[in-house]
Amino acid sequence: MRFQLFKLSCVASVVATAMVASISLPAYAGASMRSEAAPATTAQSQPSTQTAQAGTIVDVAASNSAFTTLVQAVQAAGLVETLSGEGPFTVFAPTNEAFAALPPGTLETLLRPENRDTLRQILTYHVVAGAVESSDIQPGEVTTVQGSPVNLNVANGQVTVNNATVRAADITASNGVIHVIDRVILPPGL
């Protein structure tokens, strides 16, 4: 798979850095948040800038209380081994709040063993092959591991994936990168 690369302007990097610093996600144990701009000052604990200690995408997600629902879904879908594999992967990771915004009963239904294939389709729709940092995202369609494309957009320093907004970007794992999104995105037909 080939990615067209697009460098965000310095202004976009500053906006993205300020946005990342302003959200209230717990610190990511062993993860790295990278930005080309100087980090914004915040009273919150920021993730480590060392990547040598970063675990896999699953390890990083499991170490953060904002992703308990995502980790539960990854386990129910049988994707732990895949997302702990060599990769690299780019994961657009919905927070617990993103899952909670689904219609009532949807998550509970998806977590049932008989719906494992549907859950796998949804979760792999959040994954792109390769490690793509926010500064390398170009507007357009990118094919997901699920097989259907997502639409990426960059406007005023804000990255969106379909109808989801990236709230924190470039969380480094040993086998890829995580971008935190505020919605669960669904593949066409679901």
C-alpha cells in the first residue's frame, strides 16, 4: 500500500500540539507523543518522549484508562495477537466516550461471540497498514485493513477520519502509531 505524504505547516503543528495538550486523557505509559513544534505548557502529566520503552499498540492502549472499551472489543474480536504483531499499523483509536456514544445496546450486542465477525470488521476499519504520523497525512481516501477506505481530511490543523476528529495524535508504539478519535467509525454497509 502506498501513502502519499503531506507535511502539515508549522501553524498546523502548533495547533495540533495545543489541541493534544488541552485534552484530558490520562498519560500513556511507555508511549511517546511527538510534535515538531515546541510542546505546549500544561499542568497535566504528559506521555514520555522516549520511544524505547513503548510497548505494542495493544500494550499502550491497555495501559490507558481511556481505552478500556477498545481493549475489551479487541479481545472479544480476537485481534490482540494481530495488533501486537510486527506491523507497523496506524490505529485510529476511539475512546471509551466514543464507544459510549453508540446507540444504546450496540456495544453490548457487538461484544457477543456470535457478532465477532462484525466487531472485527468495525475494529479493522480503524486500522491502516503502515505507521502514518499526523504530519504525513494527506487528504483523501486510504484503504483500511478491513478493506474499505476511510476519508482523511486536514483543515486548519485538524485531522478528521470520516466523521471522527483526531483528538490526540502520534502516540508511538513499538509496532506503529495511535491517533485518538472521538467517534467509532463504521465501514460502509454496517
